[in-house]
Amino acid sequence: MGSDLECRGCYKQFGSFHARSQHMDAVGHWQCDTCFVQCWDEDALNEHMNDEYHWKDDRIECEGCYSWFDTKAEAKRHMYAENHFRTYFCTSCDKGFETDNNLKQHMNSSIHRGANIACPFCKRGFATATGVTHHLETGSCPNAPSLNRETIYNEIRKRDPNHVITKKLLTYPGPGSSTVEVTNRCWNGFNYECYLCDKEFATLQAVNQHVNSPAHKQKVYHCPGRGCAKEFMSLASLFNHLESESCGAVKFESVQRNVGSFLTGRRTIGFA
């Protein structure tokens, strides 16, 4: 739309509202804000826009085209389908993102950073500290099969006397205290059911993986940021939170620089 003194149908400029209204009444140029409907007078136009919810002030405009939507959900679906997000945009990939955090995650992914953080044991490359830590905490490293969430936590706790990232607990989980084996008795007639949260799984192996995952583990880490009260069950989850920079406690690059010393070093835990 142009100025308030511009005809809504032919975009001719006028010196006053009265002159503009006279022109629009005479030629039927009262045009809808949203669609191409034109009416003979202002009352008819207002009735149309009320009936069709076509007032632009109440609608959401696509960031990439001239489409308008009645709800944010409709606009979001359209922008995802058409890659029309423009506020947060990666020019290298010609791809838009809904939020600043989503764009940051994309820029810090292997697409732009490569896989330059190596596992200290098998040398497999990862894009982020979160990736290599998850690799070790889940026991996926072929050269360090004894490492898992509990063994890594117990080593981190020894080197974190000031509780920079580990919580102060009355009792601490031991290296062998976490393995649980679910039997066929959890079959409910339809699926294998987790006895802790009632979630159902198609196979016994799947429910065993679930109960031994961090899903039901104690939260043993906390964000080191002042004012951030978030707690985490795994070191990978903590790193993922810090890498997002959502609370501003630590910069993404600082997490990447320090991950090696966290996992294999001997010095006191901290972010340099």
C-alpha cells in the first residue's frame, strides 16, 4: 500500500482525503487490503474485509512473498514449505530459518564447520563438542568401549571440586549403578511398556535402550551461568545448551576449545 492519499485501486495521488474518497466512490476503487476485490464504496469494502478477515493489521505476512495468513501457524507452514523465511537467512545455502537460534545451529553444523573435532580415541570427526561427547557417553567409540555417561561423569566430578558444572549431591551414581535389564514381563499384551513412564515400545531391545538412556537418569550437571538454573542428565546435553548461547554463559567457540580437556585432561574443570 502507498500513502493515505493514494487511491487503493489505481494508485493515483490526491491532495486530500475528500478528493481521494470522491474518486474512489466514482470509479469503484475501494480495494481490499489482502485480495483483488474492489468495491463501490467504503462501507461495502469494510463489510467484505470483516467477512473475510482481510484486514492486514490482523494478519501475518510471509517474509519472502506477498502472501498473507490469518494465523502464525498458517504463515509458518507456508514459509517452511516455500523456504520463505528471510529474517534469519543463510546466504551461502540460500536457506531461511524461523529463529536466530536455528540459524546459529545451522552455521555451527558440519555444513559450514566440517567435522574438525576428533574423538580422542578413535579419531572420528565431529562438528561440535556435543557430537563427540554424545559419541563417548553412549559407549559408541570402538576404541573406548568402557566409557559411558557414568564413567565420564565420575571423572568429571573428580576434577570439578568447585562444582562449576556438576551438581552438589548427597549420593553419587557409581560406574556400575546404571545398567537395568528389562524382561518380557513388561509386555502388556500390545507392546513392551516402560514401568517408569508407561511409554510403549515395539521390541524388548527398544525398551531396554530407553530405560538405560538418560531419559530416567538423575540430573547431575548444571549450567555454569549465573542466573541460569537449567540442569542436565548428560554432559552432551549441557554442551548443547552452552553451544546455543541461549543464556550467554559461554561462547560457542569456548565450548569447542575446551571439550578435549574436559574428556581427557587432568586439570580442574573450567572454560578458558
